[in-house]
Amino acid sequence: MFNKTKRKIVFTVVFSLLILMTVTLTTIYVSNRIALDRESREMLMMYAERFSLENQSLHPESGQRPDGGSDNRPGDMNGPHDGRDDGHGRNEPEFRLSTFYSVAYSEDGEVLAVNNGQSGLQTEESLLETASSILNKGKKSGKIGNMTYLVEERDDYTLVAMIDRTISDNNQTLLFRQMLVIGSAALLVLVVISVFIARRIVSPLEENDKRQKRFVSDAGHELKTPIAVISANSELLKREIGQNEWLDNIDYENERMSDLVKQLLVLSKAESGDIPQETLDLSKLVDGEVLPFESLAFEKGKKIETEIERGITAEGNPNQLRQLVSILLDNALSHGTTETVRLLLRKEKHHAILTVSNGADEMNDEQMSRLFERFYRTDEARNEADAHYGLGLSIAKAVAEAHGGQIHAEYKNGQAVFTVSLPVKK
């Protein structure tokens, strides 16, 4: 139980941190991408503003404009920049370091000028092919491959301007990878820390539970001696003074105390989880445990209907599993409000599902949630005529969990349904 609690704490912490890291990395990546796209568009607009068809050459590989000037810097599209603030001054350094490409088309589709940025990364043929693809898209701006583009319709020609995003995209990818590696390493460290914290949190509870179980076990064993002494003394008094109602009361309460101690010891042993297990035929075990209860059901004017799938094999302790079945059947026969008790055993994937249902008075959610608590009994069951102390379902739960299974109860259609799920042998 406590190992499960530890796992839940670690899972909750790790899952929360994973969600936080994912949201953080996604936010940084998206915001950075948006900023880079905006910056690229702004620089393309600067490039387009400074673009002059008269200063372009149809043979960019020569590196010379028709007037003999150099065409190496994008900032010199319209002659030397005069240094005045044009509203884009904050992008000027990035602008001068960026690689721009442009293709100018006449109204009839003739190529008027090609500028490959003098970087040698794009040939004139590939640049023309890219520009043609951009025009075919019919969009004024966007992305194609590793370039952001801008299309402007001018008086006598069409300009297709592009900026190379290879370096910025690679830098962003590298940044994202580094953040992912660092985040994963930090998450791993936090997993170790969360395991340590979970142990520190659960350790006092686990120790307290161990002490409680040890107390129940020790008290049960210590009570066995005075119970045996009372029983022996009662027998001697009967021989001396004969049978009387006072001695009968002593025997009755002593027997009840003896049964209670036995159940406490069984519960303590089941909760300890330290039980020998073996491979067993669960179908035969359940079927064999039903037989003794059929006569008890007949005496109470009831019957047990069974539907048991054959050949279900499991690993477990036969004595405790028999006790689990007998507790559920006894509970159904003792508290059922109808004549029929149904017991079903079937296999679902890797689990054996045992279901015991009986008619019952309506129970609210609080009653259903407390059925497996120690010493809890519904008001209708609180009487002195039976030998029930509210420990049976607690023992059933302990046995199910000791075998790696689960048990739960629900009320539907006038029926109290108890379902046990146990792992089966593959």
C-alpha cells in the first residue's frame, strides 16, 4: 500500500514537472519562432524598400553592377545608406549580416534581374526555380524551404525578395535541443529528489502502520492466554456448582472474544503480506468453497447460483483465498435481502474476476466507501445474534491486496455487488 503511495507521489511530481517543462519549452520555441518570422519580414521589407532595379545585374556572379559598383552588401541596394533613422534601425546590424536573394520579372514574365546575394549558396537556376514556385503559390509572403519570401507588385515589374533562414533556423533547433537535454537532465534529478521526498513523507506513516499491525498481532497473541484460562475456569465451575445462566453468559462472551481475537490475527497476517504462495486451480478452489455454503443457504431459505469458468490458474495462498471466498459468501447470505446469491468467476485478459452479488437495502455513498473499514457495520447489521464484528470485509481486502489484486463494492439495481480482481498465472 505504501509503495503504491510512494509511486503516486513520484508520478504526480514527475508528471507535473513534465507538463511544466513541455509548456515552457513549447512557449519558448513558439515565441522565438514568431519573433524570428517577424524579424525576417521586417528585414525583407527593408530590403524591398532599398531595392532599385537600375542597380541590379542580370549576371550576379560577376559581382559588379552596370555602373561598376559592388553589389556585395544588401544595405547598398540604393546607394550608401545615409545613416538616418528609417524606423528599422534596430534591425540594421542583422540586416547587413543576412543573405538576401531577389528576382525581378517584367509584366510579361521576363526575368529582368537576379541577385543571389554573392554567397554562392544559390545558383541562378535554383533561385529562378524557387522564385517561380513562389509566384505559382499566388501569395504575397510566406516561407518556402529555408527561406522567407516577399512579393511586391511595382509599376513596371514584380519583385520576389527572399531571405535565407538557414542559420537562424539551425540556431533555433540547436537551442531547442540544448534546452531539451538540460530539461531532461533536470527532470531526472528532480525524479531522484521526488523519490527521496516521497520516502521521507511516507516513512512515518509506514512506521506507524507497522507499529499498529505489530500491536494487533501482539495483543491477539497475549489475549489468547486469558481467554483459555477463563474457558478452563468456567468449565471447572460448571463441574462444581452445575450449569447456570451466569456461567453461560461467561462462556458466550468468552467465545465471542476468542473469535474476535482469531479474526484480528488473521487480519494481521493477511496485511503483513508475508505468506507462502503456490500455483493453484482457482476454479476448483472457488467451486469447493461454495459447497459448504449451499447447506447453510438452504437452512436460511436461500440458494447460491454459480457460474464458474474452468481452468483458471493463479499464484496464491489456498487458505487465504478460500477465506476470501467464504467471507464474501457469508456476507451475502447474512445480509442479503433476496433469496438468491450469485457467484461468478471469469477470466479477463490477465486477471481472474470473482463477483458475488446479493439483494440489499439501498446504501448511500458513505456506507459503500466504508464497507472495508475495520469494525464497520451498517446499522442493520448491528445486532448481537450473529458473530460478525465488522472485520470480514477488511480481511477480504487485505487478502486481495496481498495477492496483488483489488476488491471493490458497488450498489446497483437493488444489488450489493462485490468484485475481486486477482492476477492469474500466464
